[in-house]
Amino acid sequence: MRLKLARGLHYALAGRAPDSLLESLEEDVAQEAVLKILASLDTFRGESQFMTWATKIAVRLAFTELRRKRWQDVSLEGLLKVEEEQDYTPAILADKTPTPEQLAERTIMLEAVEKMIVESLSDRQRQAIMAVLTGGAPMDEVARQLGTNRNALYKLLHDARLRLQKRLAAEGLSPKDLLALFSEK
Amino acid sequence: MLNPETLKEMILILTNTHAGEGALSCDECYEEIDHFAEISLVGMSAAEAMPLVQDHLDKCPDCREEYEALMTALKFMEQEKPTD
């Protein structure tokens, strides 16, 4: 079973990390997966084939490990900083028909939404949303940085989104209108 | 802090966010994902059969990434099976 899992992982992880890293990772994870599978056998409900269930476990273990390795040197502040340092002015200016009015509107809107985020969300919610959205960090990683777990983070993000939705609605801003304002026409 | 691209992304996500009763957590999605994957593998619509899982996958990049990797692995393993 270990060999089969290692092979499955080989396909699942192809191209997601340097080969040198993957080789040892696949072996280690396959081994760990076997142990985990044996330990969780009583939770197998038979709703899928055994190897499907087993592969799922191996894939989850592999990604947790991959993400941990990839992001272990990045701090939460670092994730948020990357966003600030990138110069996005070209994107606004690259628009085919940017009228000065449109530019002004967009700037105003960006600032307004930023203000709403700061006002409507708790610090934690704000950090979480920005890190996941802009930093592109995986949930596992952001959760670790925030000292929580993935499930709690997912709920945090869900609540944050609901709050933002409400706030936008309260301000009379529809998502459609906002998107229209920022799309290239 | 915010730039147009980020804002667009955020708005799109907000458009798809619903105060869902029964929204799944990552663990709950993980519980069901092998079943979900097998439905897809036989060519049926897993999204229709298990909409809550699909909903979670739409919103959760980590779970979606793992699901896609699982599908890749399963497809190859399927091919490797000895034909009777």
C-alpha cells in the first residue's frame, strides 16, 4: 500500500515543487499516511473505495507538509507587505479609456472600501482576509501564523465576508456596480 | 493596502458568499471529498450530488487544491489498474 500511495502522490504533486524535494517527501508522506490510515481504519465508512479514501489521506498529509516547508520563512507581516510594495498604478492606467473622472472614482472607491474593511472587521479578520486574498498564502499557513486552525480560520473568513457584504449593502454599493467601475471598458 | 485587482477578487468572492445554513468547514469537506471525487471520476456531476462540498471548494483554495491533486492521483491510478 505504501508504494501505491507513493506513486499516487507522485502524480498528485507533480510540478508543485522541485523534484528533489518531492522525491523524499513522497516517500516520507506515504509512510506517514500508512500509519495514519491504520490508526483511522475505524473511521472508514465505505462511501468510497478504500484506496480512494487512503489516497485522500495521503494527499492531505502531503500538502500540509509542502505548505509548511514553502511558507516557513514567511511572516504574516511579510505577506501583507508584499501587496503594498507592488506598484499597481500601471493597471489603472493601462485601461483603454480611463477618463480622469473614472480614475478619481476608482481611487475614491478603493479608499472607501479600505475604510469599510478597517471599520467593519476586527483586526484578526482583516489580517486573515488580506493574507489569504492578497498574499496568496494557504489557509494552513495563515492559520498557523494567527495561532489558530484551518477550520476556525475558514469560519473567521466566512464571518468577515458576511460583514463586508452587509456593510457594502448598507452603503448602497452593489458588487455589480463596483466590478463595473473597475473593469476595463 | 488595496489595489484594483485585489478589490475585484474580493468583490467576486463576496458575490458568492451566502449566509449559508449548512456551510461546510474544511474538516467536513475533507470527510466527504473522497466520495465527491469518486462521483466525478465516473463522469457524474458531483456538484449536483453534493452541493455543499462544491460550495466549499469554490471558496476554499486549499481544499480545492487538494481535491484537484486527489483527482489527478486517482485518474492515474485508474489507468494503472490491470484490465480484466
